[in-house]
Amino acid sequence: MGEDSLTQDLVCGMMLRVDKVKATYTYHEKVYYFCGMGCLERFKKEPDKYIKKEKEKL
Ligand SMILES: [Zn+2]
């Protein structure tokens, strides 16, 4: 248990528990987690947009 069990939904920014997550999507061999199908669908349309946003924050 710890911070490694949390992940962020890149679409809406919500923090999610990996073991409770309902929607996942594998892109470029990395797994992304979403709060629901709505965010998953948005990510699928423009994955690079959301991934880029995440990198800019760091
Ligand atoms: Zn979401």
C-alpha cells in the first residue's frame, strides 16, 4: 500500500486507485487509467494531447 497504488486520470485529472479503476487503455505499451468510459473515449480520440499535457506539468 502506498502512493504507487494511485494513478491519475489524465483526462479529468482525478486521482484513482489502480485496484478500483473501471476503465483502462494500453497505449505505446503503457497502461492508462480512467474514472469511466467517458474519459476513456476522450483519451482514445487524442491520446497524445493528454500525454503531452502530463509531461508539461513535470
Ligand atoms: Zn475522468
